[in-house]
Amino acid sequence: MFHSRLKFYREEAGMSQSQLAEKSGVSLRSIQMFEQGNRDINKAQVVTVLQLAEALDVDVYAIINDR
């Protein structure tokens, strides 16, 4: 699921949620909600997902793909 992959890649990058927010330009609250599963990735703007992937230096498909 997206929320667990986002947290996994953030932790792998050695970043806190605040650091990811600063680096990606995505609000801290949005990152918290994504990681808690309280915000649906399907309703997120594409640019948000791209910003997170770029900040984490991972392919966007690695974050969103359920496989």
C-alpha cells in the first residue's frame, strides 16, 4: 500500500517527515496523513506524488505500484 511504501522509502532515505516535507514541498500534514492511510493517494495530485518520489530519489512507480 502507498502509505507503507512512502514511510519505508522515507526511512530508507534517513529522513524525518519534516525533512521530507521541506525537501519535497509537500506539507507535513499531507505526509502525515498519507503515511497514516488517512489520505487517499488516488485523490492526490500527480505533482504531489512526483515531488515525493523525487525528494526520496525513487521511481514514482515504486511508491504507487501495489505489486
